[in-house]
Amino acid sequence: MPQLLQNLQRYASNPLEFVNGAARVGSMIGNEIEYGRKQVNTFIEDVVPEPIINTLDNITNTLSTGYENSPVGALDQGAAIAADTVSKTTNSPALGIAAGFLLGMVDGSPGISVKKGSVKFKSQDQWDSQRGAVIRAKRTKVEDAKVAMENIEANNPGVSKKELKTKDMSGYKSEKRRYEDGQAEVSRAESNIVSPTADNPYAFPRNAPGAKQYKQEIKVANEALGRSIEQLDLHHLIPKGMSAAIYNRARDFIEKGLVDEKYLNRLAAKFKKVTGADTGDLRSGILPMRKPQHDAMHLEMRDQPNLTFKGENMEMMKEALTAKLKGIKNPKDFEIMLDSLLENDIKPLVENARNWENMDDLIKSESPLFTGLAKPLALQKKK
């Protein structure tokens, strides 16, 4: 175990001292995060008091290993919720503060603040100041995976990418999965503009603090409506690839000095005003949907015409939208475009998602044999 983690052990018996110790070595963990991530499970076992471990396991429902799937990784952005739950479960506010502080500080940027015994989420200004570093870290992971794939391809001349993946030669399949998953993480990070709060926490990914509770609420509601029991997917009401492309073009304007640094916040507010949903992983932007209906809806929305960009689909892929936005050279024209895209394409996407399963219910009320599970025409045509 790294010395910086060993330094924390002596504070484990006293929660308040534990917090102080964590604060003193937090910056060190930030500097050595890549190595620290590899040791995080041992760190949890050796340093965190057992009541916290048990409570965090219940919160996250996490059984696998690794940083992203550990209690620390899973709850990094929801540290305040975890802290509150630990406090109530162990009947020890001090333990709650210790757990919350630990969860927030593992990546070198505390997700909560501890003041006079209370736990608070980051302010919007604090959140804004740290998003750039988070996005850069996510992009670096994707680039690393891409380079690894390219190296494997170069070391296996004459072997197709398909064969490399099928046979998982030199770990190619794993690197490709890391690359694809990383791209989704990047788009989510680029779209997370509004800071999470106790009333609007992260509800994505599935091990986020708000996801499990949200899915349970929807499961109960579905049962009350007599819907078939299916796996629940967490659907981003505003496609994360589209929101990421829009925000990234706005970031270009910020870098050029054409707009101020709060431009992203104003755009996020516009998204919410027009669609009623937030971009990114906040609960207000997530809708749990039964998997068959979720899959069918995406296929249909990717088969409908886009009214802003002729020849494109209503739900555009990130790369396609990014290419279109590069042709817009100033914020004024950009906002004219965005007004159209929001009203004519993104708002309908949000409304269609919210109404999709209700329409299934309506059809079934008239045609009892209807299940909603048949392959949609869009899928049949793409065979």
C-alpha cells in the first residue's frame, strides 16, 4: 500500500481525526491518483471503519472490484447523500462526515464541503471550476485506449479489426470496450453542466446514489399500471451525444473570447426552459424505461427526419452534429440554430420519450394482445 494511504490508518479509530488526516493527504492522493486507484480497495478495507463499509455496500449494491465499481468510485459525485445515510445508519454524524469527506476527496476534488458538522454539495461556482479537469481526465482515458488499440493493430499486420476483436488478440476486445465506454463517459462529463443537489442528484450510471431509488419508484409505478416486468434502462431524455456536441461548440466560443465563462450555464438553463429536462446525469434529465420500449424508441427516433439539419436524423449522433456545428462561426448564428434544434428536434425527443410507454398502454387498452415487444419497422428495415 502506498505510504500516503498508510498515513491515514492511524486516524481510522477516531472519525474526526480521520477527517483531519484525510484533509492533510488529500492533495497527495490527487497527485498520485492513478496509483491510488489501483490500491483503493485495499485502502477501503484497511482505513474505513467497518460500519461505513457495510452501509456503503448497501447504498451502491456493488459487488465487483475496481475504482469505478468500488463504493468510493460509485459515490464520488454523491458524497453528501452517502454521508447522510451513513450518519443515520450508524447513528454517528461524525462517521457520516468522515465517509462523505473520504468519498469526495479521493479524486483530489472534494465533492462536498464540511462545515460546523454539516455536509453540503458543491456550489455551482465550485462545480464549474472543476469540470474542465474532469473532462480532460475522461478524454485522456479514451485517447489511451485508442492508442492501445492502434498499437495492437500495428503489431498484427494483415489481421482485420474484426478478427482482433473476436479472438481478443493482445487484449484488443478489452481496449475497444474501454474506448467505447470511455466515449460515453466523455459525453456525459461534457453534458454535466448543472451541479447535483440533494433534490436533484445524479441518477446515472446505475450505481449512482439516485439511480437505484429512482428505478425502484418506476418499478412500483409500472406494477401499479399492470405493465410487463422488464429490465429498466436509464434513458437520457436529452441525448448526451447531442448535448455534448452543443456544449463543446460553446466551449470553442469561450476559448476564443467571444462569450464569457458563464455561457454554458445560460445554455443549460435554455435546455431546461424549453424541454423541462436537464442535460447530463441529473435525475431531472433521466427517465427509467423498460428495455424493449427503450430500444424501440431509440431506433424510431434515429429513423425520423431532423427539421433543423436536413438529411440528418432527429436523434443525431455526436460526430454528425459536431461536424454541422463547426460550420457555425459565431455565437449569434449558433443560438439561432440552437433555438430551432431545441424546439423542433430535441423537445420532441424528450416528449416522445415521456409519452412512449403511455402510448403502449393506450394501444394495449384497445388491443389486449398488443405487447409492445415486436421489432419496430426501423429495426426490420436495417436487417
